[in-house]
Amino acid sequence: MPELRLLDPDGYVVPEGRITITPTTEPKAHADLRALARDHADRYAHAHYDHRNYRIVTT
């Protein structure tokens, strides 16, 4: 099954940033990962992380 991964600005997979998807769960998974990117960027604001620099990739 395909998997979505959330990558931080440095290219590392964010913890809890892996979601196995099906065609029906993909839109929700994208929304969940975008929310996780915002949370992660807020936690690492001291490192100047910005949620707009995160990427979602399919594997």
C-alpha cells in the first residue's frame, strides 16, 4: 500500500509523519500531515522551521 511521509525542511521524516493510505483516506491523510507540519514547525520555531517548507511525499 502507498504511504505518505511528511519531510521537515532538512529532509528528515517527521516522527508520526508516516501514514499508509487508500484512495478514500488520502485527502484526510494530507490534511492530517499539513496539521502535523504546523505543530512540528511551532515546536521547532527556535530552529526557524516554517510549515510552508515541509513536503509530503508518496512512497
